[in-house]
Amino acid sequence: MDSARAHDLRTVLSGDDIARASRRIAHEIVEKAKGASDLVILGIPTRGVFLAQRIAAAISDIEGVEVPVGSLDITLYRDDLRMRPPRALEETSIPASGIDDRIVVLVDDVLYSGRTIRAALDALNDVGRPAAVRLAVLVDRGHRELPIRPDYVGKNIPTSATEQVLVRLNELDGRDAVEIADGGHA
Amino acid sequence: MRHLLSAGDLDRDAALLILDTAAEMSALSDRSVKKLPTLRGRTVVNLFFEDSTRTRISFELAAKRLSADVINFAAKGSSVSKGESLKDTALTLEAMGADAVVIRHWDSGAPYRLAHADWIGGSVVNAGDGTHEHPTQALLDAFTMRRHLREGKGDLRGVRVGIVGDVLHSRVARSNVLLLQTLGAEVTLVAPPTLLPIGIEHWPCEVSYRIDDVLPKVDAIMMLRVQSERMKDAYFPTAREYSRLYGLVGERMRLLPEHAIVMHPGPMNRGMEISAEVADSAQSVMVEQVANGVSVRMAVLYLLLGGAKELSA
């Protein structure tokens, strides 16, 4: 990243904020599901997978049981495949227990147009039939293009469409932060 | 990538992208719903001038699992048997809106001609041309080797592969040598001198005439089919002699290291290049090769057709 662009970055969530938000989301998930026994947490690659793992670990801390966690790649279900060059696929790993009659919590880093989640719902449909599907996101930046809303939100951050929301996670980027880049350079 | 004509056209990154994509596709085939919406509305034509059941079925299944519409066009009993040229067949398919043509042809180079003659706008996939190439077979072989010998990740650096049999008529051998070289494997071809093509010394591989010398030193051994339909001259005295000198029988198989896998592109001639004991042994991975073929062809079709047309050109 060049320095001119770095200058336009502002941090909206620090590492501590992210940790607190994921813990709170974990509590909310358990509260709503009345326990952790039926839960399956599925992250959407790339960063949603790491957030899913953190939330699952937090739920295990709270409830004292292991929560099945996996990843769900939605590339093959995207509605914009024909507008871009073919993309490499990410890993899909569904826990061995399956998702039938479970409460599936989808986890993504940023909720924007809602199209990723629509694709994820289609993908889930081919994997099994959950009792319920819920959605947890670290950042809801608005600008929905489909009737989709999150059940658990780390932080609502109103943005303009030209801005970029950048989520940095320790597992990939060596630090935890959510930053907003001015659209002028994006 | 717009066409897949030769295994030699793939650089290491492109080959690994196909293998990694195939790995994800193969995970999908364990699901109860084995269908993806990815190529909905796209049309794939299987244009088969030469008989082939397994390759055609494999491509057909791959296209259908990705929700593409599939048209099977066999030369026998079609306009081709009435004397239609490749060009006119191609123009017909283009007029019908084929997004990809999977072609198997008895002439080496036919897929290249189809891809470069400006007759059709879609992608061309070589499903075997004459004695030239069969790139998706090489990809599925590499995929199978990677799964057994490299835990399904990365390239094949240091993997030693023996390819035994009718190299002269084998498009499988040529494609495999090219792809395996790209992926860093070391290939030794084993055949009687009469079944090696002219210019073999320029291929990026070793050549041996004695199978027993090679077996103890390989991680994978690939037995090629003796293609009697292409054997118009006398390449070896008798089938029995070939089988005795080059056939993989149980006793020979025990020369292989314990971890080594036995491969065959199919269809096999049991009792000729491979004995029933070997074909049915635990080291043989032929059934898995068939399953992997579907995954690899799904990956190829997705990477050729899944994205925007203008950009992938």
C-alpha cells in the first residue's frame, strides 16, 4: 500500500473492539439458541472463516461444549460469475455432523449488498436442510441490494458507496483492525 | 485460458489452479445434491469423431453437475458420416450457440484447427486427438498422484513416475510427460524400441527398455493400453511375448515400493498389459482415476466457462 493511500485510512474498530464484538456475538448466539447443542458455525471465506472459528471458540468457553465449525465457499453460487474472470475456489468444509436440523450461523466479515449471503443460502440448500439459518457479521456497512438482514452485528458502520471497508485479521494480516479507505484511491 | 488443447500449454500455476479447483469439486461429489448452478444456461457440445465411452460420459457428467446443457454429437450416424467437413460441423455448432466444444478426433491437431480457425467463438477442449494429446487425462493422473503421494497439495516435485507400454500411439503418455515435467515429477518411459516415437530423445524424460529395472524406483507406475486398433504393423512378435516382457503381473508388482500406486487410463486389456491380480490389488487406483476424471473435467469446464467471455480470451 502506498503512503498516499495509507494516509486516507481511518480505523473504526481496534483489535480489542473486534475481540469484544465477537465475544458479544457469541453470547447473543447462545442466548437466542438457548444453548449450544444444535449450533453449527460456518464462515464464508476468506475472513469469515477465521471469525467463525473465534466465535465458535468463544461459545465453547461460555457453554463448555465443542461447537462444530466449518467453512462454506460461495464462489460457484455467485450471481456475478459472468462479469469477471473465473475465480479460484476456496475451501468448503462442512462439519461431519452435517447441517440437517441444526441451527446454522453464517459468519462473514462485512455485510454490504447482501449478494454473498444470498449465494450462501443457495449453497446451504445443496448441503442440507437446517432448522434455521442465522447471520453474524463483524461490520454492517449498509447499501443492501437484497432483502437480507443480519441477526448479529459487531458494528454498524454507515459508509458511502465509494469507500472501502478493510477488515484485517491476525490469522492473515498479522493484526486485528477494521479500517475505512477513502474511495478516491480505491 | 480460453481453450485446453495441450498439457504443454499449462504452466505450473495454471496446472495447480486446475488441480486445486478439482480438489474442491471432488469434495462436492460427496454431497447428497451433486449439482452446482455455476454453468446454468451454458451449452457444452461433446463432439466425438472417435468412439469413447468413458471420456464422453465423464465430460457429460462434469458438465451436467455444473448445470450446463449437454449435447452429444457422435460422428457415427451423424452428418459427418454423410461427408460433412469439420468446418461445416463447427459452423453448425456455432450457429446453435455452443459455449464449449469438447472434441475427440482421430486426427492429431483437429482440436487445434477447431480452436484457431475462427469457425467458433466458444472454448475448445481436447478430449484426445489421434496419437497426439489427451490433456484432461494427464490432469486427472496428476490429481490422483498428488492425492496419494503428496497429500493432495502443491506440485509433484521429486515424484518418480514410470509409464509403460505403447508410447508410440499414446496421447496419454505425451500429455502426461508434458504435464508431469511442468509439475516437477521425473518420468521414465518403458517400452520396446518399436513402440517409442521418433525423437523420443528430445522428450523431457528418461527411456528404458526393461520394466524390471524401473519398477523398484518409482512412486507411480502407469500401464498404457496396447492399442490393437492402431497396430497396423508388427510392433512386437506376439501378444504373449509382449505380455511376458512388459505386462504388469503379480510377481512384477512386488518389485514396486510398498507406497507406489498402479495406474491405467482404461479401458484395460486384462491379461495383456496388466494381470487381473494387479488390476484388483490394493495398490491399483484405477477406479479412483475415473472418479477424479469427473472432478478434473468439472474444474476445467468451470475455469473455461465460469467467468466472463471477453476477459478470459
